[in-house]
Amino acid sequence: MRPISRYLVPAVTFLTPFLVAAQTGIDRSKIAPYSDGIINLINTVIVPLLFAIAFLYFVWGVFKYFFWGAENETERETGRQVILWSIIGFAVIVSVWGLTQIIIDTFNIPTGGSAPAYPTL
């Protein structure tokens, strides 16, 4: 059993500034560059990369299901599972993308548009 202090000390160290900020309010001008940069990184780099990986995984599953597994039922089942998990991956990615927009709207973070840009390469 691990000692609780291994997790408690970093958590308290991380959360103490937020407790202090709760008394005086958070100065948005000091954290805006960081939050804007993180959200911009998520919308312009991470989301398109995850979409590309999920799409390639989906294509791999379709190829495995229709071409390699045409006569072998176990290969077809494997391809079916790959397709299913890639579709679940798409749903998770779109959900995270939507949560990013909710964060932008909740904290009134100024961005170039009203919604995250569509992924491009």
C-alpha cells in the first residue's frame, strides 16, 4: 500500500494557489496567454492529429474486415472490433472538441471565431 502523502503533497501544492485566488478572484489577464495557447494547441494540433489517427485506424479495420477477413471469420471479427473502436474514438474526439468550446464559452476566452476551426492539414 502506497503512502497517501505521495499523492496528497503534490495535490495540495498544486491546489493551494487556487484556494488563495478564491479569496481575491482570478486575474484573467495573467492566465489568458496560457489558456489561449493551450486551447489553440488542442484545436489546431491535437484534434486534427487524433482525427487522422482514428481515420487511419478505421480504414485499417475496413481493410481487415473486407479484404483480409473475407473468408476467415476470426479476422472479420477483429476487423469489426477495430471499426467499432475507431467509431468510438471519433465520438470521444468530437466530445473533447465540444468540451473545449464549452470551456471557451464559459470563461469568455476570446478567440478568432465562435467555434473551433475544422481540422486541416
